[in-house]
Amino acid sequence: MSVRRVGDRTQIWARGLLALLLVALVATAAATPAPSLADEGPTTLSALPGGDYMAVDDLNQHVFVTGLPPAAPFDTNQTVEVLNFDGTLDTALTVPGAEGMAIAKGSLYVAGCGSPTITVFDLATLTQTGTITLQENMGYPCALATTAGRLLFDADTGNGFSNPAYIQFNDPTTEVQWSDAGTASPAFAVSPTVAKRVVTTSLDGTPAVDEVWNVGPDPPTQLGSAPDIGVGAPADGAAITPDGANLFVTDGTSVQEYGLPVLSTHIETLSNRPSATRIAVNADASFMAAGLALAGGAPGVDIFNATRTTPIHWITLAGATGSVRALAFSADSSKLFVVTQPDSGPPQFFVVDSPTLAASLLSLGATPMSVSPGQTVQLQGILTLQDAAPASGATVDISETRPDGSTADLGPVTVGSGGVYTMPTEELSQIGTYTFTATYAGDSTHLGSTASTTVAVARGVTTLSLHGSATHVVYGQTVTLTAKLTDAPSGSVVTITRDVNGTKSVVTNGRVNADGIVTVTVKPGQRTIYSARFAGSTGFFPSSSGTVTVTVSPVLGGSLSKPYATQSGYKLYHYRASCATSATSCPVFTETFAPANAGHAVYVIVQQHTSSGWNKVAEWSGTLGPQSKAAIKIRYTKTSVIGPAFRLLGHFPAGPKFAGANKGYWYFKITH
């Protein structure tokens, strides 16, 4: 379905006579229209004072539109707009006081409201072929209709009112006029196939008695009547089904259906949408259109199928305001012609393609709606058919438009129970906005529809952590470092670096696994600070970890010089006076340090065993030589050292490179 807005007109005068909803007498074979979404127009039309009257010529594919005058008593400078079925303006016909129209016998009849004339035009050539002069002289006829060889019109009664009347095409000079009860200005609803069945009513909001007539006899006979059949309000629009069995009226709030010819038989209320203003029935009564003036300003049209329960299609006339003033189907029901009157400004003409196809409504969403590059999303939506037909089994096609403008067809998906359909996307690798579009093409009874949704792919914010299996080791031991990168694809490269006393170097450039993890085993030689960094990529921001500091204790070793004997684990040394006086012939402790650390000091602590335990009595230092060894003399000055038990503890105090370390014990005694 498409709606084509094809013109602007001048504001109508609120006199409010019925736009005659006439079905062309030339019937064509019904065709199944294909759904169309083309929007042709708008086309600007010359000014009309209003757009309350419409007649359709299917044979020549013309639509004729006239309107009510802007001010009383009558406008003698009216125009009939002639439009093509595509909505473009063909030409304009000038008819003084042009209002009601009727089509019959290859001619267009136009009522000259304000003068007692009916102007006749040839439908094929659009040239004037004659003028019918009536006996009236008080401003009528204004309404026209045709049935069974008769041309119906509203005839002047001479007292400011009018009665329905007709002339026969084969004898236009003889008028037959009859009185209908309480109708000041009658308008006609005519059955196009049941000869002589006519409903007269006043469709300008004036209370009236609505009557059903058989116009065969002279004068016509009444078949039924009812006062104000708009459920308590005057009728605003009326149409008879082609079989003459039913009458539809709008009363400004709803659409009412009545049985004929007993007009008082109320069948049902079709719609309680606000401000139902005009109505049209298609050629085989399989569809009915009700014009609306919706709250909020935008007029529209409800389409009902033969079940006539709820609308199968809600048509919004985009850009229009006010109310629908005239409606008519083409003979094959492939088009619906609509005239609207804005709240201010000129009338507008619309063409609705494929109006009888039930509308469809498609929704589409994505979960999640924001992802990082390389991720996928799940698309999901619902297909709803407005005629309540099941949507399961239908096919919805889904496509994507990438941020760089390239497109891809993701393929069809079959609609499941409840109209639900789902589809996963491909990996979304580009930064920016992806647009996904779902399209339902429609079928022989349903219009197609589309829906779209967007997914934002943003450069991913990553986080990086680093963990060590130990933060302190003894020289020679290993540490396992584990870096974990989150919110980045597997295979991303993480660089682990070391900082040794201000000198930095790369430990590894490792690719993370599916869990974002890369590990490496290191053997630090001294205090080392480790860190990890992800440099980022096209789709992901860089990130850095905190630091992991691993302290290293050196490996201390040592040995005492050769004793003269060993007893119970104690090395025995003779007391030498020269050790006390000149530091010669003293026991010597050789302390070792790994890793090599030449030039640095190491220490040895001497402890003596007393009744209270082992107590420190002396401490000496030595400097590590090229082989990372230091020879430290165990010097004594008094003979009191003879006899007690001693032991040595190798010691290295903590520094910037190494953690503190102790190594012991070496046991000895000084003897005579």
C-alpha cells in the first residue's frame, strides 16, 4: 500500500453535503494487486473551494472532484478537477456552481448549484455535450445520483427547502418530484446494481428522517424509514452495498450497519474510532472504507473486509490534517481515492494503492545493542498480520548495512509461532553503526512491511591484569607470571616486560588464549619489577596491568679453614696468641654469594652458647672477590675463648638488588 498526496485546494464552506460515493457502472475483472510501497506525488492542483464530491470513471481512469462553496448563497465560479489514476492533474472543467456529480451512459453530469442546470460532459473527450435546464429557480440542484435510467437530484420546493426528484435520460424534460419527511436538503445513497433502491438523507449534520425508496413507480414508494440513523446523531456519510441489502452510515464517531429495506434494523457497530466521517464500499462489497478524523490532527482510513468486525488495515494519510471528506474505490479495488479537508488551507487529494490488502506490522530488535568488534548479536522480531491471520510459516528477509556503507544479505528466516523470528548475525568487525533491516514482502492478501534496528560497535575498552606465582624467591628459583586480558579477542598480543634496577627489557610477546590468558615462567636474578601491556588494535583500546615485584634472596654458602680435629660436629682450633696480637694463625671463614656479586660486603656473625642459649658475641664483614667469595678471619683477643662452643651465621642484609639472607651454621671451638 502506498498513499500519494496529490494536491492542495482552498478551504471548504461548512455546508457539509454528502460526497456521492458512486461506483462506476463499467465493471472490470478483479485482479489481485501486488503490494506496492511506491509513493508518487504530490501534485499541486488548482484551487477548489472544497472537496466533498467525487466521481470515478474507471474506463478512462479519471477521478472528478468538486467541493462546497466557501460562502452563501452560491459560488458561480466553481471548478471540476479531473485527475488521473496516478494522482496527476489532467485538466479542469469549469461549471458554474459545480457540486454533485453522477456518471452514466458515457457522460459526466454536474449539478449547477445556484442555477437550475445540470451540465453534461463526454467522459472520453471531456468536452461539454449539453446542458439540462430544470424547472427549479431557488438554487438547486446541488446533489446528483443515477439509477435505473433515472438522474436523481434535489428539487426546489419554492419555500427554501427541497424534495428529491428525478428525470429520465430518455425524457429529461419531465420531472418527477416527491416529498420525503423532514429532509431539508436531500442527498442520495444509491445501490449500483439493485435498480431503483435509493436512500435519501441529509448528510450535513442536520437532523433528518432517513428513508428508503423504490423510485420505479411514479411517484416513488417508500420502503422504510428511520429518524437520524446515526445512533442518536445525524448521519455524516452513507453508502449502500451493491446488492442493496445493507446501508452503512457514519455518525461522526462510529460506523453503523443497517439492513435494507427495513431501515430501522440495526445490524452492528463496525468501529468506534473517533470522528468517522465518510464511507465507501467496493464493487463486490468485499471491502469497505471508513474515513476518519483522528485525534491529534492526522486523518486516516479504516479498511474492513467482508467479516466487518475490526479493521484489517489502518491507513494514515501522511502530511494531512482535518478530516476525510470524500472516498471512492476504483472498480477493481486496486486503488482508493481520498479527499481530505485540513483544519486550515486547501483540500488534499490522495491515492492509496492496494487498499484492500491487510496491513502487516514488523518489529526488529537486537540483543545486545552495543558490542565490541568481533562479537555477534541476536536479532529478534515479531510479524503481525492485521487481519489476525497466522504469521507462522511466512518468510522475513534480513539484510545489514555496515559502517563503511557495504551491505550484505543475511538470508531469509522463517517466522515461528506467535509471529516470532530470530537470527544471529555474523561477527561485527567494523567500528561504527550497523543497521539491520527486516523485510516482509507480503503476499496476495497482505501488504509487505519493513523494520530496522541499529547496533553500535565501539572500540572495546579492555582491562589487563598480571599475577605472579610468588613475590619472593631464592636465587635460582622460578616464578610463573599470568597476564589476563579481558574484553579483547583471543590471539591479541600482550607484552610482558621486566625492570631490573631501572633497565627495562621484554620478557615475552605472547598471544592470549580463548580465555584471554598468556603465561610465562621467569627466573629473576635479583629484585625485578614485571608489568604487562596490551598495545590495542583497530577495535580495542590499549590497556596496562599493575606491576608485580619479585624480590630475590641470594644463596649464601661458606666453609671454615682446616681444623686440627673435629669432635661431635665441632671443628677444633688451637688457641694462637698471634691471632690475638697480629691477626695471624686465626681460623678463617670463607663465605660465598650467588649470584656473583664481586665487590659487595658480606657478613659473618659469631654466636656463643651459654646457659641462656646462643648469643651474638661478634660480627665481621668481608668483601666478595672476583669469584664472589670473601675470606673472613675469626679473630679473638682473650683466652676466655678457650673451651666455650661457638657457631657462625653467614649474613647478607637487604639492599636495592637483593633481599636479606642468612645461612648457617658452622660450629667450632678454641682449645689449648
